[in-house]
Amino acid sequence: MDKFKSKIYSKNKLFLPRPEFYVLYMGKEELPEECEMLSSHFIDSENASIDLTVLNIDIKYNNDFI
């Protein structure tokens, strides 16, 4: 077993990098570049078993698409 697999399949805690989530927006309306909770878009947001903070990024350049 190689060194990496021995770390994954052990009883010790494996530390992972913090994930980041983005929404890339190309629509015609202005979109504020702000973080929002993904669960706010769920039908039953109060009972969500997971929630993510996403950063909205408008990827238009001078009102043109990249």
C-alpha cells in the first residue's frame, strides 16, 4: 500500500483544505458580488441537511460576455 492510501484508510483524522464555492453569472441583469447561503434557494430551507456559502461572480466584461 502506498503512503497516500495508508493515510486515507487509517483511524487518524485526515485534514482537508477548506472548499470554496462560486456562482459564475453571465446574465443581463446586474448581480451584486456578495456571498449568499445556498440553502436560501431550497424549497425547505429550514430543514436543509447541508448549507454552503457561495460567492457570486459576474463574469461579463464591459457588458460583453467573456
